[in-house]
Amino acid sequence: GDVFVSRLNSSLSTLLASTFIGGSDWDWGLSIALDGGGNVYVTGFTYSSDYPTTSGAYDESFNGSRDVFVSRLDSNLSAESVSSWAVIVGVCNPDHPYLSFKKFPIEAEYLKNILISSGSWAEDHIKLLNTKEDTEKEKIKLAITEWLANKDIGENDIVLIYFASHGDQSADANDPDGSKGFLLTSDFDVVSDDELRKWLLDVNLPATNIFVVLEACHSGAFKGDLNKEVCHFVLTAAKSEDISGNHPLFNTGYMSFYLLQGLLGAANIKSPQITCEDLYNYIYTHDDAIDYVDNYPSQDLVVLVKRPKEGSIQKMINEANEGAEVVVPEGTYYEPAFIGKRLTLHSNGAVIKNTFGGLLVHADKVTVKGFKVEDCEYGIYLDHSNNCLVENNQLLNNKGCGIYLDSSNKNTIHGNFLQKNVYLGLRLQRSSDENTITRNVFIHNGSEFPCLGIMCSGDSNSIYGNDFIENGDPRLPQAWDGGTNNQWDGGCEEVYGNYWSNYDGRDANEDGIGDIPYEIDGTSGSEDRCPLMKPLNTMLAPNITPIIMLLLGE
């Protein structure tokens, strides 16, 4: 019999890690202890002459019919420490006459920052190449064949190769999968599938967990060359014959966006470990154009182990019990956070500010209130989350959307202030139905396409009592509706409509409601039949109330 060691969360409801220790005979564990770094010490006695020991230990030999043992494991219950290494390439070529390379350096930087924020990756274990000079072919080659080769990479370590660029393929009967793949570099050269294979073979990494991600059109053409001699798992943004898609609202490809979300925690909400299979399954639910090859299907290859740093919002969330209220102290937090269980996340002044996401929610009955999220790719993102409350938050200057709902139903978005979010204030995407959007302020959102305060693709949503002030092009409607049966006024009986700063109707009877409807752009033919003549919610953000009054000429 073996000794077992298991680690559970604080409520004893989730198994986080578990392992056996022992040899071929009987082994007994008698005592266990932790040090300040989370390392686990187990003592007991063994009858196993082959009880595992490490080189240089105090006593590596078995003495007598039985012997005492002392074993140390890290916080993940691994006897050896595991290090994580990455070469991240986002090709940059602003001088290309035909192709845009804008998104690739951004994706690469996002990935680096998410890996670091996970606590598993040290910054000096990541080689980021995302400038024009650094993404020349020779520089990319040296990052793999020299930078990685000169690192002390162990057998149990994790190695990630990420390459984002434009790609192409051509038929090749001699290639393992019938086509040859190419990735463009910044000096107008290409990296072929044969070359990438050779570089990885030349470096001869000892790690047994090598993960390759290719964000490019036709990147599936690389699969046949990246076999088990080279790496363990390959994930591509498109099949060999296909092009990859871009996310319509964020500066990433579809695959990379959901790769990043998955690494934040969405790929496995029940465990701190994110595996290759977790990532593939999560991404595939959003983007079925991706392709993959698992060279070791019998192994569950770990990509990332989440170890959020002390004082981070993520650590507070991870340590909270299901249904708890987590109060986040004031301060500025530079890491995105992921909520994968029912709880209330509350603050009276915490600021979230980073280069990727603010708060990603992937659970039902979550409350998020009192945060300021600014300068991120998105502010608050609800992904397949229902019956949540997003209330009294400020979403400012985010590059995509202030608030984004993807396949999320029956949520309430109330009392939020959304200003200068580049694409949209709020987006209801895909089958996001029966949500209530009320008493929010949308101001100066949509400076770039699609240039709107709100965009709705779901059904049976209620949108009323909001203020829409100078969002997008003032000559066009500030809202778009492509769904069915969405209500923008609640019928005008007990529920009123919204305030629109570019409404040009009159109020002849001075009841505060316009005499003609406000037309909503889109395919549904919707309209707000009870548009308000004055803003309703200017006190949501007292610090900018004078600006609103000035815009209204009051």
C-alpha cells in the first residue's frame, strides 16, 4: 500500500491535487506538515526497498526490514519543482503594403501578461518577440534554438511556443499531411513547417510537456510535421485549407481570445490546473474552426497551474467559499480576474487596470459591484453566465466593450457608468436573452466601428431607463438591435424608455416623454416609443455631471 496526499480547497468541496508516495511494498504515512511556502512534508515508515529518493538526500539507501522516510512535495504535490518557459511571437510589420499585422503583437503581449499573472510563469522565463526587429526570421530561430537551449529546462517542465502571424499553405505530396505550411515574418520571409520542426528537434528539449500554439490562417498545415518527436500537443487557429477568424470586437483572433480566457481560468473552473484538453474543449465551444493534434492522448498534459500572487483579486476569489461575499480593498490591481463560482465580488473603489481583461465571469448567480475597470481590452465579461447582477461599476476607456454578455441569460445590468469604451459601451452577443439593462449611463462610447452605445443580438431583453449621450456618430442611432422581441421602453405604461442625446423629437404636452419614437438601428425594426427628454441618471457619476449638463446646454 502507498501513502496518499491530497489537497482540497478551504471548504473541502473541491479536490485540487492528489498523489501517491511509495514503493513496491507497504508504506505508512504518520505525520504531515506545511512550511510558509506551501511545501508539504510527509513522514512515516516503509517496507519498500525501492521507496523513491532524490539524488543528494540525507540517506538514499534502504536500511533493515523497514526504514523511516521524510518526503517533501511542492504545493502542487509534485516531488520536483516544475518551471514554465515560453517563446511568444507576435509578428509586427507596419510597413507591409497589403497585410495588417496590428493584432499579432497585441495578442503576444496579452499572453505574456496572463501567464505572469497566473503565478506559474516568471517574467525571465518568457521570451517575448513582438517588435518588427525582433520578429525577423533569424531572431525567431535564435529564440528557439539558443535562448531555450541555454535554459536549465527539466524533464517535468512546461514549454510553450506561441506564434501569431499571417499564414499560408501549398499542396505537397511528400509532406506528412499533404500540405506545406508557412508563417510570415517581419522581414518578408517565412518559417515553413519543416523549419519549425527542425528548430525544435535541434534544441532537443528534455521537457515532456511541450505545447505549440499557432494563430494563423492555414496553420493546420503544420500538424503533420509537429509530431511526437517534436512536441506533445499542437493547437492551430485553422485547418490546413481554412482561414482563421478575427474577433469582431477585440484586437485578437478568435482562437487567441478564447485561449487567453481559458488560461485565465475559464477552461477549467474546478481546478487550478489547465490542461491541453481543457483549453481545446473550451476554445472549441466558441470557435469550431480550430484544429489540434494530441501526440500523447494517454497523458493529460498540463499547460498552466494557477498560483495567483498574495493580495491579488484572483487569490481572494480562489480562497472564497461558494456563495461568499468577497470585499476587495481599495487600490489599483494590474491583473485580470476570473470568477468561476457563485459569489458576490464587492468593492468601494478598487481599480482594475491592465492590458487584457477586467473581470471574466463564467458562473451563475454572481454579483459584481463597485469596481472601476479602465484601459483593459474589455471591462466586465459574462460568458455563459445566468442570473448575475452587474451593478454600480465604472467602465472607462476600455479598448473593446465596457460590458460584454456572451450566451448569458436573465442577468441584470444596473446603475453602471460606461464612458469612452472604444467599440461599444455594452454588447449582448449570440443567445444572450431575457436580460434587463436599466439605469445605466452610456457616454462617448464607440469612437471606432461599430460606433455605438449598445449592440443587442439576443432576444426578449429589456432596455429602459438608461442615458445614451453622444455615443458614436451623432448623425446615426446610438443603438443597434439584431434580435427579436427586445423591449426598449417596457410598453410605456409603467416602464419608460431611454434618454437619447440625438433625439430630435418634441414633447408637446411636456410630460417628459417624446412625441415620436426613437428609431433603433439594425435588422429588427425596433424603436423606443417613450424616449425621455432629459437624462435620468446623471448622479451615477457625480464627477462628470457638469459635462453632461454642458452637452445638454443646461
